[in-house]
Amino acid sequence: MNNSKLFVGNLAFATTENDLHDAFGAFGTVMEANLMLDRMTGKSRGFAFVTMSSPEEA
């Protein structure tokens, strides 16, 4: 189980993966930010997963 992966919900639909890197980068090293997109429209679904480099940072 990956204890350093965070669910981030209630995001503005204009939020980008770069925005997530900037916001969570203040708390540690962001290994990955995955913004969930609608398959049909390609637009944000309003949530994402952010993986930090360690559980302590998460």
C-alpha cells in the first residue's frame, strides 16, 4: 500500500497538474500529480491524486 498518495477532491475545473505541483510542493517533493479527466470530453472531473516522496510529507 502506498501511504504517500493523496486524494484531492473538490478542485476547480480549471486546475492543472502544474497547479497541484505548485500547491503541494510547499510541503515536500511531489513525485506525481494525476488530474482525473472525463474520457468523453477531456475536461477535469474535479479531483486528482498527488503522490509525495514519503509518507511523512503526505
